[in-house]
Amino acid sequence: MVGLLLVPYNDSMRLGQGYDSFLQEARADGAVTFGKERISQTSIDHTAPVSQVVSYSSRFVEKLSDITQSMNISAGSSIKSGTIEVSGSSLTVDEAKFSSSDINAVVSVKVINRFVEGGELHGIVSVRALDRSKKSSIESALKSALNSATDNKDFTLSASGVAGGVDSALSASETTISVNWMGGGQVKNEHDEWSLQELFKAAAAFPARVSKTPKRTHAILTKYDNNLSFLAWAQPRQIKIPQYDASYAYARELLDMYMTYKAHMTLIQAALAAPEKYQRSEAVDAVDVSIRGLATTRKMIRAEMSTIVEDIDKLDKHPELAKAIEAESRVTAPELWAVRLPVKISNGFGTSDAEAVQMIENGLLQFSFENGPPVEEPAAPKPDPIRQALEETMASTQAECVKLAEKVAETQRALEITQAELARTQEQLESSRKAQEAATVDHRVALEAAQRDVEASKTDTVRVQTALSRLESYVSYPANSAVCILSVVYGSRFYDNKQSVIDRLRYLIERHEEFKITNDVCEDDPLYGTRKMLVVVYRFTESSRVGRIRVLAGWEGDSARFDALDST
């Protein structure tokens, strides 16, 4: 049994409407017609209990394409629209928050009532640690509260651990929660803000709400391959149906690259607004932190994004060339740009805000504000100049070592990215070579077929010329009828001696009627399964037109008409 092809439902969809499953866009209305007798309606007992299939899922994600795949959103449509938008809803995923967050989790509840009616709830939780040193503790608290499985990226839902440890861990972080749902009505109090605890409460109560107020969540698409009437119409016209299965993986990769470039564009815009807050990176070919340099970089990044959109358009029009399109793509890896972009200037002490506050508190604790007798402070000892110089030298050397280690690490990361890009380029070259070899083979096969057609045409010409030579003796002698059929060739066979065929053709000539060239004309199919040509050589027997030979030639399936008797 062929699996169902489902796409997110929206109210603009109509039965029989054409639909582009790759870009998830509606096409022509009435692409397929059907009678009302084919529409079946089933009465439902609303008092009976609702049969539901409920699936809870939640996991950590690192790429935006993981979210689109989970929510059944087309990567191609997200690139074309420039954002990840949920069909039939005003919710869009905040890509900037996702990219800048340290931890991203997706919480999903899918409820199916009977068939494709039910509801879906998706919550995206993005957490950015204000204190970088507490990133691991926040992640551990989240995993513990969400019953982490053995895989460090998968966990199951549980509302019991949301309060307490998670709340204290998230207090030192910036948390963004985006929730989208279909069906279930109002899932929370409109006056309450979304929190992790509210998200789990809504998820737990969602199936019960959906049983009362379900909604259509998906539309069932019928592939043209499974439409018998379309196949009967398309096959004689040699219409090929595009197959997008090989395009989805590369489209998701393009989506991740597009969203990374979009984050780069946001950084460039911020640097243009306040260039004094940014500095050059330590890369050899770093972007210059100037208005001209930033504007030029913005233009180049926009060109990369346009190239990605062009690749999506190519995949949509020619999905069978997915491997060749990927091999010939001109898109630069966004990771190569990341090391070149400006870096935001941190505070001079190199500490986070939380660490700075803690240092101030520790310093204040060393002071006492209680009244007491005056204390005579001992004189401070004079510093040893040699020891002081040695300490300053050691501190300076340690700072230089730290900078050198950072540069080495940055160079190592750039080298790894370059090696990955080189490996990808080699794969693209290999794919291009294979595609070229396949194209060469196809060209050779097509050339050989054309040569065979030429030879066949020459053979047919010789046969016709032989027939004309054989019938030359008849040309100068008029027949008793107004029309004289000299030769009939259909496919590779002569029908000069078949009187029923001659009589039928003479009738069509005398009546001057339009007819369609089929096997019925010659009462035979000489070359089964191939398209054949009909050639009829004839003349009119009136004395003024005896010497003129007339020829009708046409392919099987074409409409044709002989010359009129009164034509010159």
C-alpha cells in the first residue's frame, strides 16, 4: 500500500486543486475534476467517545531544518518566503533567537481523531546562558527535569520536574518560548505569559481539549502517478511527472545555510548601526569594521542568499537533476564567513555580567561598617622591585600565552572548516564527473538512435521511389473513376492491392472530408506499438489534370484532408 502524502492544511485548499508538494504552494484550481457521486460523507455520532492517537515527543535540536522536518514544513517554502512560517497561523519561528541560544528544545503533542482531523501543538524553547560557565548546569537541569534518555539529545515529557531546579537554573538565563497549536481552542489563560511550566500544563491537557474542538491538521494529496485518468491522458503525450524524493535532503541543507546567512546578515546590520561596539576578528581575511567594508559584506551575503533561492527554484523545476544541481552549486559554506565577521567587544575585564556582580559582592563583604575604637593600621611594607617586575613579566607572559592559545584554537577551527569544504568540493567534482559521463552516454545513445532513424528514412524513400517507378505506366492513362490511387504505404507495408483500402481512400478524396490517421484506415497495424506514417500517392483523372501527381503524408493520430476535386 502506498503511504499517505500529507501536507499542513489551510482553509484555502479545495478538492481537485493542484498542489506543489516541494514548495507547499497551491496551484491551479480544478486541476482534477470529479463527479459529486465520488464524494462520500459519513455520519458521525458526536455522543460517542472520540478515538484518539496521542503522541508526545520532545528533543534537543541543533538545526532549524530539524524543526521544519518535525512540523512537516517544506524547506523550499521556508527559503522562498525567507522565514519559517506555520501554515494557517501567524506564528513564525524566531531564527535569531534560535541561532544565538545555547540550548534549543522542541516539545510536540500530536493528536489524531479518527483520520487526519485532530490537533497539533508545538513549543520551541530557546535558552541562552547569561553566565557562560553555567551553560552545562542549565542543560543538566533541563535534562533531569525532562527525564533525559540515554541519548543526550532525546528526552520524554514530564511535568513533575519543571518547577524547582529548572526555575532556579533558568533564572540566570534568557529564555524564549514560542508555541503554535491547531485545534483545542484556547489552551491557556490569555492573561498568563508562556513559561516552561505553562507549556507542559498545556501539553498535558491538549488531547482532552482536542476531543472537544478538533480541527483539520493535514490534507491528503493524491500523486499524479496514482491518478489513472491523468496517466491515460499524459502517457500518449509523453508528459513526465517530477519526482522530488531526491531533492528533500539537499533542500534541508540549503535551509540551514540560508538561516545561518540570515543570522550573519543580522550581525552585519547591528555592526552598521553601532560600529564602535564591534572589532575585527582574528582571521587573516577578516571583514573590515567600516561602513564601506560592512556594506560590501552585506551585499555579498545577500548574493549568497539569492543563490540559495535560485538553487531551490532549480530543484522545483528539475528535481531529477538534484545531484547535478548540488554538485554545481555556487553557494559558499556560511561557516567560512562566520570566522571573518566582526566580533562584539566585551567589557574590559573579560568577565560576564553575573561574574562582575559576584566580584563586587565579594569585595563589599570585606568591609565592616560597625562603630568601634580606632585601629592603628601598620605601615605597608615597601614592595620588592625585582619581585614586582618578575610578577608583571609572568602576568604579561600568561596573557600572551592565553592569546596565542586562542589564536591556535581559532586557526584549528578554520582548518577543520577548510578541510570539510575541501572534502565537499571533491565530492561535488566526483558527482559532476559522473553526471558528465552519464550525459555523454545519453548523447551517444541519442546519436545512434538518430542515425538509425536516418537509415530507416532512407529505406522508406527508396521504397516510395520504387513504387513510383513501378506505377509510372499508370500516370498517363486515366482511369474510369475521377480519382486514381497510385500507391498506399502505411508504416513499412504497401496496400496497393487491397481493394477495400483503395475504395475507402477514394471515398475520402471524392467527399473531401477531414479524417484522423489510425489503423482503421488501412485495416491493419503493421508496426505494433510504434507511431506510423501514412503516404498516399494519387491523381485526378480529368484530362486537364492527368499529369499531376498528388501526395498526402501524415503521422498516426494526426488529422488530414485530401485535395479537393476542383483544385488545380
